Amino acid sequence: MTTPVEPPVPPPSRPGRKLGPIADSVGSAHRAWLVPMREKYIASGLTLSDLSVLVRLAKSKLSELLRGTGLYPRWEVVSSLSRELGMPSSPLYRLWRQAALEAHKSSEWVKRSSDKSAMTTVPPDPPLSHRAFRELMEPSYFRYAHAFLADIDQCDTAVSDTFDILWLSWNEALASEDIQRYAWNVLRATVMSRTPHLDGRPELAPAAFDTVALRTLEPGEDRTEQLVESLELFKAVSRLPDQQLDVFVLRHMCGMPPEDVADLLGVPPATVRSDERHAEHFLESVLCPPPETEGKTS
């Protein structure tokens, strides 16, 4: 006779009111550090009441901070909260500062806000595995970002933000099913948040001015026709589903072989080849539609 197995006891629910969602008005730079902080809070098992005692801030103010409502928070408060949640201060501070400037806070305000917490902003070294991952992936990440962001400084910022966000959630990245896929999703979201969109799709038109075809034209050749063709192509490319778009950009704009694209995206090479075929068929149907048959019979 077997002993019946007791069903697992569910963990006790967190007492108090559930934390509300991030406000729609919160910008991408603010979300870059707020989302990892919320995830750390939820994983910690602490309540707002617990945190209120630890950081000496009213529950209502903590709720505002974790939802992105109210005034943009001072670094002194964010730093205190990050220490209780075990978050590295260096990447958090860079993301917080960038979001403050994008929220039109002055450099003087940023300095005053962080003066009392200066010691927490001394940059420690990231985990060795994070540094190795960055060294391996950074060049390819930059090439992808440059396909959407013509400005070099914007590319640098997007890629740096990506690795800062990954540093904040590095344990989660390591525990994920595929770290390349996890990191790629962070990069893509960061790049897309800075990319101009039209009708909900990213604009690739700026990249048309730097295509291989244009760069290799001989002197005296007509650039106008090639430019028009490139603009039409990139307009069609922007309509591809997300993964097909990424595969096309990496293969045809960044010139990466399929195996490298697979490693970068964290998907099998067969998936890359399939996505590329589907993308090419779609583009062909848009750019070279079959001629209408004359004299159709009913």
C-alpha cells in the first residue's frame, strides 16, 4: 500500500495591497532601471511595509517609486532601496542618471540628489561571467543597433544600457533557459525604445543611406535610382515579424553568417534559415508582385 503524496503547500500570499503596474507615462530610460528593481522587490518576498521600515520611507511613496508615478525619485532614495534589494549600485546609478536627464532634470539636480550617496556610486567590477559575455557580444550588438540608430552616440548608449540592465538582472539571465536569448530580448527592447517608429513598426530608412550597394557605386553612377530601391526595400523590411526582421538585418545589413546569427539570437541554425526564407519570400511578394493576368476568363 502506497502512502498518498501530500500536495505541495502553496507559498503564503504577500500580505497587503498588490503592487500596481508601471504607469503608462514612464519613459524607456526610466523603465530600464525600474523594471529590474520591481522584479527584485517581487522576488524578495518583502512587503511595502517591510521596505518602509528598512528605508524609512512611507509605503505610499514606495508604491509611487515602484510604479513610476509622482516626482522622479532622488538617487539617495533609489540607492537605499537598491541596497535592501541587493542590486549593484554602479549600473543602477548610470541608468538612473540617464533617465533623470531625459526627464529634464538638470545636472545640478542630479549632483545634489546623489551627493550624500557618493560612496555607493563607486563602480565595482561586474561579475566575471558578465564581463566575458560583454566582450563576446558587444561588437555584434553594436552592429545591430547601428542598423536602426544612425547616430553613433545613440548606438553606444543603447548597447551600454543593455549591459547595465543585464548586470542588474544577471542572476536571472544565468538561470534562464538560454542566456543569449535572454540578453537578445534586452538588447532588442532597448534598441527599439530609441528607434523611430511609423505605424507601430521601426523605421529603417536612415540605414538606406549607408547600404553596401550605395557605398560600392562607381563614380558617376546614378545614386538616385539605387537610393529609391533601398528606401522601398527597407520600408518593406520594417513590416516583417520581429524575428524575421532581426534575422534579415543581421544577415543582409550586418553581413553575419547564419551560424553567428543563431548564436546571437539563441535559436537553432535551422530556425534562422527558415526565418530568412520566409522574409525573402515576403519581400519578393511586396517588391516584385506577379503581373496581373490579362484577359481573365470567368
